[in-house]
Amino acid sequence: MRRIVGLMGVLAAMFVMLPAPAKDKLLSEDYVREPMPPGFKVIVAEFEGPVFADANGRTLYDWPRAGLRNGDAGEQKGKPTCEDHKYTDNAGLMSPYPGGLELPEVETRPSCTDVWPPVLATPNAKPVGKWTILERKDGRKQWAYDGYALYTSVLDRGPGDVFGGSLRKGTSEGGAQREPVGPPPDIPPQFAVHTVATGRLLIISATGRSVYYSDQDKPGKSNCDLECLQEWTPVLAPETVRPQGDWSIVESSPGVKQWAFRKMPVYTRTLDSHGASLEGSDVPGWHDAYTQMAPPAPVGFTVNDMHSGQVLGDANGMTIYVYNCNDDAVDQLACNHPDTPQEYRLAICGRGDPELCLKNFPYVIASMGTKSNSHTWSTMDIDPQTGKKVARDAPGALHVWAYRDRPVYHCARDKKPGDIECDTWGEFNGARNGYKAFWLRDDFGGNAGSSR
């Protein structure tokens, strides 16, 4: 079945795309208020939830150390390593190719700090709570949160942009990813938040099991009877806890206290096959609980139901793909953005031939004048020969759709709606350098996101 996405899709029951009612789409994730140094603030981003930002609204990121195929990359607590050095060859950390090979566009390749400016502290700055001050190798002072050095991204152009990195793993690039940093969500200790394609999913922290609510219940009252309890388990609240923020407590049966989120009693599902599952939302009247829903795709996009999940499509149902890329230098810079070298993409999609790339993985064209209502989705103008951004009136420019400021594509091998012939096309199943289908039901096939 193909479903229309957009405002009309939200309003019309037959076109509902996401497994939660409209009220979740309109609400933002609440967070724990913590002391912050002067000049910093919290912005609730559309996809990533609450993130820290500097005085200009630029999102803050860290670079936690990650194990790669042939070593580690990233930073340890208290030890910033993103420097001014411009690397010209790969390190062989995750690539099957040996270290020492020359990188593309070495003459203009930026340094790590060119792409990730350090968040510097003034001479009179003082640590506050989890905010501390580190000394860089060059002697400058840099802010850190929870021990990790903080950076901004040159890809973020305004408040609310979170284009440098993501908490959802495997969606932007392979390698050691940068991650946006934010305050902890305002949730009881029993719970955690897991970032998936459809939003910020509530799970049980100890088990990873998804949290659900039912249309059969009423605000502040559980109507789950004995038959219901065979499949759905109330999330019990300990005797010592108290209501907080969006969280309240209901008495589901005499003497039994159950958590309620935004007044609705919450449950886990005994039949879920894995953690962070959306399977329960397939049961009529049941919904996954989100602290915040992801912004909808542009009006006219569609969703295809498949045996392996749900994949995003264009107005004709043809699958949409994202391109992932991370170069293999020590500083692990992304190469999936139009402002980065295109040699990687051209090698994967057309053996270095731009025309062959356009044939194999054509851009998803946006009509002139089309606008997006979110930061997450946008349009841009691309020179199809170089893959770089250009002015709208540039000769031969293509006006294309972009997700997180990166163009999205079709696959020439797909012949009918729902085909995914190019899913995981490229190195490391499309994660290191390649294409992945735009999965919305990412609880299938190991595509789940990351919690933090």
C-alpha cells in the first residue's frame, strides 16, 4: 500500500504515515534544566531533540571515540585531537585499502578545525556543572561537556540546523561520527530515548523494549483488561517515585501504580521481537510513544509498505535513497555533502563518470517554487557535472530535494513503486561510501538508530 505524506496526510486517517497520533507530532521533547555557562542555550531541534547551542544558535557537537575496522578514531574524554593539520592521505582505519593513499582534492582539503571549529572559552570562563574547560595542544582553552570537547559545524547555517552529525547511527556517514550534544531528556530513570527515523522513541532503559499507549485508554485511566494483559504489560512505577513533567502515575488496579506519559498509561509488548521496535504500532489502536516526532517528508512524498518495512518514495512511489560517505583520514571528515569532494560518490555511482552517475542514481527533482516547512527537508541547486551547489540561475543547474542538507536520489534499477534494488549499494553495505534506501520503519533489517 502506498500512502501520501504531508499536512493532508496527517489530517486524513487513510493517509496517516507514522505510528503515533497527531498530538505527538505537535509536541517537543522536554529536557532537564542544568546550569550552563553564559553564552550557551538549548534549542529543541526538529529531528535530534534538545541540543546545546552557542550564542549564535549553532549546534554543539562532540566526537566520541569509536572502534573501526583497523583501529580507533575520535576523541577520549579530556583529550581534544581535532587539529589544524591538513591530512593528505588515508589512514586505513576502516577502508579495505591500505593507509597512505592520496585523498581527493588535497590542494583544497580542509583541516579538522576548518570543518569543526572548536568552541573556545574566554580567559575568565569558569566551569559550571558538567561544563568544563580543556587545554588544547596549541594552548587555547576549549569548552567540554561531560568530559568531551565541543565543536560547531560549518554545515550549520542557522539556529535549529543539525547537519554536522546525528544521534541516529548509519544515516549520514560511516566511521567515527560526530554527534550533537544536548541535555538529558526529562524522563524517569526507568526510561531512555532512542533516535529512529520516525522520531525520538521511548524505550525501557534496562531492556531496550519499546513503550506503547492505547486508544482504548483514557487520560489518567487504564482500560487494559485481562485479555489485553496477555500481550501488553503495564510499565509499573516504583512506590518512591513522584510525577514529573510529562509523566504522571495512574492506579491501573487497586494498589498497582502505572506510569503515564502525557496522561496516557504506557505499556511494553510481550511479542516484540527486539528492542526499539515499531511492531506494536501495527496492532490497531496501539502506538509507539515518542517524546518528539520527526518532521514529515514534503507534501506529495509517499510511503511504501513492504515485507521488510516502510520506505519513503516520491509522488509516484519510487524509492528515495540517501548517500553516505566518510573519508578514511585520521580526522574522519564526511564526504556526503555537496560542499565536500565528489570523487567518492562518482566512483560508486558511475566509475567516475558524471553522466553515468546521473543515469544510475538521478537526483530527486523538486519543482521550482516548492518549499519545505522544516530544517530537515529543503531544496537546493546542483551542478550535475560536479555534484556541487550552484546558484539557481546557473546554466544546467538541477533543482533537487535534500534531506539534512544532502541531495536525495532515485535508482535506475528500480522499475516499480517499492523496489529497493540499490539499497546498501557500495562499500560496507552502503555505510562507508554508498547508497541506502530511505527507510522509515528502521526496526527492520538492523537499521535501528542510536540512543544516548
